[in-house]
Amino acid sequence: ALWVAVASMVGEWAGEDSGRITGLLTTLEGAFAPGSKVAVADIEPYLGDAGDVAPWDLTDAIDKGDVVRSLEVLDRMLRGGNRHALQVLATLQSHVGRMLALDGAPVSDEKGAALVLGLKGSTFPAKKALNQVRKVGSERVQEMIALVAGADLDLKGARQYPADVRDDLVMEMLVARLAARSRR
């Protein structure tokens, strides 16, 4: 059971960057004698920053209204994934844009939502957007659109935040506010 905990932690740490595991194993091989049993606490000092995560990890955490998890995922995207704040913002623009497109649309199921959104193939993103619109309602969708638009302007210098913290500050405020508005 010890190896399951270690493997689980390493998998969570690596995220979408599974190639990082090879480097970690090489490091651990040099640090521990062959046949050593290592626990999570033994390898934590060798991990460093967590790897990247998929964009839907962020939107899922926001949709659940989980502010803490949303901020953790954002941090991994910006640090572990080396994504620029504008890249993450584009993901969020698309996410709330889908909700806006479905807000008030005469659709009753995911297939109808997919048609409205122009999605071909999987209807899963349409289903997620439709469920979220139903959950939060029109007023909150409009608030979310305004928040994303404001963050876009702020990232481009509309407010005079210190340059060394601007992107992180703007994105953290945006993600926390979006998640808070996703709560019932």
C-alpha cells in the first residue's frame, strides 16, 4: 500500500507533464540505495513545482464553486505549465462565452446546446455549459462575462498594478470571483 500512496502523489505532482517522472526517477535512483522502501515524505523534497494540468481542471473547479481548488489549479497552469495569463484567460473567455450563448437559448438538452454552440463531435462541453447556466442563472452569467472582460483589460494595463505581480493578481482575483459566483 505504501507504493500506491507514493505513485498517487507522483502522478498528481506530474499532472499533464508525465515526462517529468523519468527525471524524478533518475534523481531518486541516485539518492536512495537499490531496494530501498521510500514513503511520500522521503520523496517530497525532490519534487519541486507541480506539473501542468488540463484546462478543464480549472473550469471544473470553478463550476463547482471551489475557490481554493480553483486557485491551486490556476497556480499549476501558470507555474507548472508555464502558461501566460492571457492563455488561461482565453480558456475562461471560451468557458463563460459558451454559457452566455446558451443563456436564454431555446434548448432543452445537450444536443440542442451543441447546435447553438456550433460544436461537432462530442456534446460533453455543451452539456457542461448548459448545466452551469441552469445552475447559476442569467444574472450570474452576466456578472461572469463582466469579470472576464474586466480582467482582459486589466491584463492589458487598464489598471496600474505593479508589473511584477499584475498577471498573477488579476488572474487570481478573476478565478476566485468566478468560483464564488458558481456557488449555489
